[in-house]
Amino acid sequence: MMLPEEATELAPPEVVRDVATASFGETNVLEAIIGNDDRVRVADSLMRANPWRQICALRIRSKTGKIYVGTGWFIAPNVLATAGHCVFLQNEGGWAQSIDVFPAKAGSNYFGKATSNRFRAVVGWVRNQSRDFDYGVILLDDGEMGARVGNFAVRVLDDAALKAVDAKISGYPADRDRAEYQYFHERPLQSTTNTRLNYDIDTFGGQSGSPIWVDTEDGVLAVGVHTTGGISSNSGTRINMDVLSNLIGWIRSSRNGEGRS
């Protein structure tokens, strides 16, 4: 474990901007607390262990110079999965200018820092702004930090395996501690489609891009990317065969230094 570094606050002290607003506008239902707010801050002791240390706070700089907060998670030593709207900001000039990545951020403590200006997303998000295709990746030039913290296993699970299973989400909400600390909640999945996972897990702005995972006999498996909030349920992009194929392709292309699509 590397020594903690001092954090650099990029956004003005009075502003913590949810990255979802850069694509969907100012709205109170981008992400929602449903019923009682049952989120809990991840204990400092857990932040040294998997999968918590593989989940990263993002500081996203748009082409227009604004700083937004989001969440990402390692799927390979130099590749993080996240929401498409974390890397391609529909109303702020498109592709992010740069993204700072802080694994296991807990205030001024974290497992290093990396900055990227190489991202990937699919046409369904970039051109069509479809929530069914709201996922992408951040590519790092160096895999050293990711190798230290490890990465999530990603799996396509069928409907039967996902039925009412307890799903877990952890990320960096803007309404708690200025998105400086990781917050967690879990509840059973409510329903699934081929492209979406629906649940009443509590989330808030800044948690866009968080992993949706389940505990199985094979260990921790990521099955989706949290993206969306609503009045009665929240949802995320389901990892289906198409999504998995793209993630694998982006991991392979990252080794060749390829970037934005």
C-alpha cells in the first residue's frame, strides 16, 4: 500500500458539481434517495481492502473548464469503467478535457492519483444520448496504480441469476462530504431488461459510474454501471454480452495507446 498523498481541490470550495448535470441539465431527479436515506460511509479500514479500494473518485474537467464529480472502478490495471456521461459530456463540449482518478479516496488519503485524457464510449451514448448505452471507460497511460489496487471481475449474468439478488453500489456522492468519501448501500434488484438494471438502492449525484456488483460463490462480480435516478427507482446499464465485448475490446486497445472514439 502506498503512502497517502495530499489531495488537490480542483473545484471552487463552494461548488460540487454532479457530472450528470453536464448531460441531462439541472434536475432534482438525476439520482434519488428512495424512502429513508440508508447509505453508510465506508469505514477507513475497509478502504484498504477489495473491492472498496478499486472504486475511484473522479474529478472531471470539461472542455468549458468546469469541474465535475463522478465515480469509476478498475476493470484492468490501466482501464476504469464508468458512466458514458462521465467521459462524454453532452452539454459541455463533448469529451472531457481530462479526468483525475483517485482510488479509495477518503479525504486527503488515497492510493495515488492518475490523470487521463483518453476515453471511450459507444455511439449509442455519444451520438444518441441513450441511457441504454450510458457506459464508457477511462484509459490510463500507466497500469502501476491499478495493479496495486486490483480490479473487479466483470460477468454477464442471466435473468434467473439476477432475480431479486442483493445488489451493492458504492461511490462518491456530492451531497455527502463534498464527494471526498465513499458511501455504500445495498438492496435487492427490482427488475431487469436486456440493457438496464432497476433498483431502489439509494444514490445521489456524484455516484454516476459506480459499480453495481453482487457477491457470488465465485466472489465479487460487477454486473452493471450505475447511471440514473428517479422518483421511485434508480437504474444502471446492465453488463450484457455487447457491453462485455466492448469492455474487453477497450482493454485490448488500451495496450496500443488508442484513445477517444
